[in-house]
Amino acid sequence: MLLLLPLAITWFGAVALAPFDGRRRAVGAVAVGVMVAAFIALVRLGIEVWTSGPVEMVAGDWPAGIGIRLRADALGIAFALISLGVLLAALAYEVLGGVHERSLPSLVLFMSTGLTGVFLTADIFNFYVFFEIAMISSFVLATYGAQVGHLRAALTFMVVNLLGSVVFLAGVASLYHVTGTLDMMGVADRVDGAPAGSVLLIAVLIFVAFGLKLGLFPFHSWVPLVYRDTWPAVAAMLSAALANIGSYGLLRFGAGLMPRELSLTAGGLIVIGSLSIIYGAVQAISPRTASEVIAWSSIGQVGYILVALGVGGPVGLAAAVLYSIINSLNKLVLFLAVGLRGWLVGAAFALAAFSVAGVPPSAGFFGKVAIFRAGADADSTALLALVFVGGALSLIYLFRIYQRDYWARNHATPPSPLGARVLVLALACGIVFIGLWPEPLLALSASAAAALTGGGS
Amino acid sequence: MILGLALVISILFGCGAFLLLKRDLIRMAGGVILISNAANLFIVAAGLSRGREPIYPLPPGERISDPVVQALVLTAIVIGFGTVAVLLGLIYRTYTARIARAVDQGEETEGTPVSMPPEDRVAD
Amino acid sequence: MSMSTILTKVISRLIFLPTFVTAVAILVKGYFGAGDGFSAGVIAGTGVVIQFLAFGPRELFARYPSLRRAPLLAWSGLLLGLATAFAPVLWGDPIMTHYPRPGEEVPHLGLLAFHTAVLFDAAVFLLVFGMIVSVLGAIGNRYGSEGVDS
């Protein structure tokens, strides 16, 4: 019952709010309330998982290998918390600033449903179904604003992600074919008996699908186009919440289900990740609009996650989880701050920029430390140098935006609504707070990594 | 049987990819439909066995078809249906937005192509 | 290339009701005994689409004004489906548990079985049919009264 509560709250909330006009403040407030309730339910579930171990339920009262199993473990809870938190913040931001389209609150709730389902399921096809729910909601969300440029970005986003979904579906079907089961724990057990070449091919298919979603180096071309042209709050939702599907998928399918293939391809993953970091950072330095710089920055940041995944082991996996969470927070604040003008916004942007660069006392510092430790664990000086170089480059390109948009203040543009500005500043202070007291987050990522390596899936 | 399915899947995927790269958005949607159907056929090909229908009472000693794959394909078809509906709606919205902008700018609206709008900076 | 010749108009009008009968038959009893809500919804939606193509949106909605309520139909289908899936959780059973449980007697009225799976399929039927007709209503206003002109 507790396992289903967040999912039920967001799902019924989304359906209940769909017929109403989301532009009215009352409807927006109800949507924010529903998301807060779902977040609290998720925290309660997280406490249950933390104290007594993973919570499971098999749908339809069927036996475990036959029915669809829903499972909440530390990894799923960590990602669900950050994704739901990001969506809650972005929705609150948009409601405070005034909603432009009637379907926004309902769409954000549908996306929360999809994301919650993705992180709390232990069946590979059910994962695909919730993944598609989240994606379709995001396709419609990307058109928010409805100027022609927004629609163009939405079309590009949609077609690229459709291709990713098709590749992922092929991977899931192949995984079923070689293991004979759809249950994640069953797959993890049986994958060693499958022909090694087939499993490697499946691993590559799944890596391509999730790499496309994350915006990793060879599959990155859609990212700047889409993030440049979408509405800031929607860009925050897409970048911070949806990219989590990519990280979670790589962690769950890579480290959880196919660890042998992960260690085989680890070198390649580290190379691709490093290329992402360098390419993203270098491209971000060229003169561009603020949203585009942040888009290139996210290409770079997900490279760190891939590097940590490639290093592997408990240290590397914990670093990957920690970095995903902190990256989501950073991107949320950056994108939201770009859309605002006013007195407090520059400070918020600067705090988030420090976090991306890894300057203490922000949360990003601990993210960089975790990657650094993973690199030291792998005895690789190149990796350590990469962490420093990446951090320095991100300082450069983010403070160029700060200098252009906030330092040389343009008094002609009116300041944005106070509520939105206070929200963004509060989030930025949250980043600093985590930087000063990182122990809970570090413990959460360590147990999430343990859930992967210890109990199979 | 597998070879035949593989050939059909690859032909579908190839035609879909060719259409996907066209300028006309309706053709692009057609490409998306073909590719998604190729993936559905792929799921059918991933079935574990082929034989009689999987309904009790089972005929003894005969191979039975894998029912899980049927359920997977049905779900995938429904999801593809929903996705294509959203894509077509988005294409329609793009078309009407271009018509509206052409009207605002006093241009001719007859014969506006249903294609990707040209790149221009969105005012922040 | 107008599609509203006298032949298409007559045939469309004649097959409208049989389309719905076929859809309900598939919903309840499928092709070989198991029902399916999705194909039933698609067939019913196709029936409406044929009318739309032959007569155009204005005449279609003038003749069957209840079709304007299609978004509501889709919404209620979704709500019914969710309720059927989540209701067993209220009394402790896992999600999507169907009653009567496997092995128990299923009450019948002729060929119609009173089973929660039929309720769920009916919800899917409403959702799909409502969606197709809503899309017709949303984009149909673009085109003129005399059918769809290329």
C-alpha cells in the first residue's frame, strides 16, 4: 500500500485536474499541493526502505516471476526523490509566475507519474511503459509557450526521443528473448547463461538508448537545439528530471542487470564520458545565449556520470548516483534563474555556478570529490586531471553568463515576480546547505550503490 | 521464419529512416510510424516459441506459442498509437502557428508547406 | 479530390451502427473468446472517422451532437480504468487484482461475463474511442463543410 501511494496520488491527481483550466491560480495551487503530498508519501516510503530494506509488491496477486513486480530500493527512492523534487520546484516556479496554458499542471503531474513508476518498478517492460508515459508528457510540455520556435524544438526533441524509445524497446525485447523473463531479478540471475555476444549487443543497444536521452557525446546534437528554444521552467524539468531516467537506466540496466558487460566496456565508457566533458565544456565557452551555454554544460556534466559508471565498484557507482542528484539540482537552479531578472537572481545563479564548478561549500564540491575518489580508486591520473580541467572550464563559461546578464545590470528590464525569485534563491541555498551537511546524501548514494552490487537488482 | 521476419523488419526500418529525413512533416510522421512498427515486429520475433495457441486445456506433446510476446506487442502498439497521435497533433500545431505568423506578417497563407519551421531566435 | 460522392455518403451512413455493434462484440468476446478493449475502441473510432471523411465536421457534429462530449468520455474511461486498477489496494490486495479470482465461478449473462477485466477493457474502449473522436473534433474545424479537400 505504501509503495503505491506516491504513484496513486500523482496519477489520480493528474486525471482529476485534466478537465480544469490550469491557468487559474486555484488549479495551479491544487497541483502543487498534490505534488507536495506525493513527495511526502515518497519520503515516508524512503524511510521505510531505509529502515527495513526494499519494499515489494507483485501486481495482480500473481507469483513473483510471473506478475509485474514493483520494488522500491535505495537507488529507486533516491532518484524518485530528486526527480519529484525538481518537478515540484519547477511547477511551483511556473505557478508563481503565471501559467500560460491550461494543461500545464496536469501534464507535470502525468510526468511525475511516469517518473515515479520508472524508478519504482522491477519489470523491464513495465519500465518501458512508465518511461513512455513520462516521455509523452514531456513532448507535450516542450511545446509550452507555443511560439513557432518552441514548436520546432519540441518536434526535434520528440523525433529524437522516439528513436531512442524504439532502440530501447528492441533492447528490452532482446533481453526477454535471451533470458526468458521480464522480471529484473530474474534477468540478473539468468543473464550469465545467455550467449555472451548477444548480451553485449543488448548492452550496446540499451547504452545507445539511454545515451540519447542523457545527451552524451556522440548523441548530443539535439540538446542545444531543444534547451535553447524551450521555456525556462520546462527546460529545467526536461534537463533535471528527464535526464535522470538516463542515469538511472544506465545504473540499473548496466550495473544491476549486466555487470559483466559493464566491466568489459568500462574503458570505452570512460573515454566517451571524458569526450563528453571536454566537448561540452569547450563548446560552452563559445559565445552563445545563456540557455545554450547551460545546455552544453549539461552535456559535459553527464560525462562525469558516465566516467563514474565506467570506474564502477561501490565507490564509482556511489559517485555516479551522487553526481546525478547534484547535477539535477544545479541544472534546476540554473535554468530557472536564467528566466528571471531582479535583485536576488544573480546570487542564486552564482551559487549554482559554483556548484557546477565544484567550489566548496556547495554541493557540487562533494560531487567532484566523489568522482575524484573514484578516479583515485582506479589509479588514473588522467581522470583526476580531467576533474580539475572540467571544473575550471565550467567556472569560465558560467561566469561569462553571470557577467553578461547579471553584473552589467540592465535596468530597463523589470524585475520578475518576487515569489519566483525567492523560490530560486531558496533552492540555491539548499545547494549550499547540502554542501555544508552532505552526510545524508552521501549515505543515500552509498546505500543506493550497495543495492546495485549487493542484492543483484 | 526468423530470417523472413528479420528481412521485413530491416526493410521497414530502412523505409522509415528514409522517410524520417524528409522535409515534409507528414512524411516524417510516416517514417516514425514505420520505425515504430518495425520495433513491434521485432518484439514478435523475440517470442520464445511458436506453435499452438496458449489456452487451456493444452494439447499434450505439442509446442505452444509464447503468450507474453503477444501482450508485449499489444502494449507497444497502443503506446505507438498514442505517440503518433501526439506527433500528428504537434505537426498540426506547427502548421497553424506558421499560418498565424504569416497572417500577422501580412504574407500569403495559401500553400504554406507542412514542413519544419525555419530556425530563428525565440525572444526570451 | 472530394470524397463525398453519393456512394460514399450512403455507404457511410449505412455502416455507422454496425461498426459500433462489431466494436462492442469485440470488446466483450474478441476473436476467439478473449475480449480486447483497444481494438474495440479503434473500430468504433474508425466508424466515426468514416462519417467524418464522407460528411465533414460540421454535418457530423450537427447530426450526432453527443460526439462533442468525446473528451469527457475519454476522461471518464481513464478514471474508470485507474479506479479498477487501484481499488483492490484499498482492501489490502495488490494492484490490478481481478475479481472473481482465478479458479472461482464467473457469473454470466448469456455470453457477457461479469468480471473486473471486462470493466477494465470497457474503460480502455472509452478512452481510445473518446481520444479518436476528440482528435477529430480538435483538428476538424480547419476544414470546410464539404468533406476533406486535398
